[in-house]
Amino acid sequence: MSSEEQNTQIESHNNDEKKSEENIEEKVDEKKEEKLEEKDEEKKEEKKEEKKEEKKEEKKEEEIKIRILFAKEYSANQKLVLEILRGQQYDENGKIASFDEKGNPGYKNEIIEKCSDKKEKSNMLEFASYKAKEVETYGKEALEDHLQINEEEVLKNNIELFKKLTKVSQIEIMEYKDELKPKNSRERSMPGKPIFIIV
């Protein structure tokens, strides 16, 4: 084999190697592009999922509404209980000091005598016990028929704080009525003690 033929073979071999290298580089580049495309697709899917979740959260926020029910005044029976409690004797710590011979608080018998309805009697006794405890903490001012503040105004002034704390954008403040509370709920609003319901 002549030297010219040898050179030609070597050159041909080198060209083949070069082409092989170029092919490999092309394949590598293709693979890189494929991977980048896959990553882009994954990112797009992730963003779609994130948007879906955000929309779900927004929808939840839109659907949830909190209603705050406040009472402008006590009911007739609650006023009767307050009157009975004002007539009781209290010690220096604000605790009831009027008891019957069985050791029951004096107000209990008075409520039983003045109310014949079994359900309402139970509500009145519960309310009396609650207010008697308040006297121990706040004194006899807790037995007044009216609050010293405008509760509706205070609630409305703090509505942005309620929204921030509850993370709910829709909050209604309404005067309490029995028909507004959930069925089977025993909660009743009273002055100074509003109730919060989800609607």
C-alpha cells in the first residue's frame, strides 16, 4: 500500500471518528433538550396544581361566612333572674351568701317558684349560675340590666380584626333572634356575650 493510500485511509478514519463524535454530541444535546423540555412541562404542571389549590382556597374563603349575633338587651326571664340575684346577699369576695336549709343558693328556689315552664326554668337556673360567677369576678355591676358600652359599635369597629383572626372575608354582625341561630343549638346571645356561627 502506497503512502498516499495510507494517508487517504487515515484521513477517512479520522473523518469517521469526527462524524461519530458529532453524532454523539448531537444525541447528547438532544437528550439535554428533552430533559429541559420535561422539566419545563413538570414546572408547568406544578404551577397548574398550585393555581388549582389557590382557587380552591379562594373558593373556600368565599363560601365561608361568619355571623356574629349580639343582643341589645336581656330577655324578660333573664331580667327577672337579674332582679332576683340583686336581692341576694353576698360576702366580701362577691360569693353568694344566701342559702336555704338544704344548702342551695337562695335564688334557686325563687326561680323555681316564679317559672312553671320546665325548659325555661332550666335556662334561667343556668343563666343565674353564670351571672353569680360573674359577680365574683366583676362585682355587682355584672347584674345591671344594660351594658355601659355600645356593643354593636364595638363589634363593628373590630370587624377587620375578626377577619384577620378567622381568615374569613365575609363577616356579618346582626342583632340576635332565635330564628337566626342554628337548629338544635342551645347557645343564646346576651348583652356582652355575642355568639359566632358559621353560615
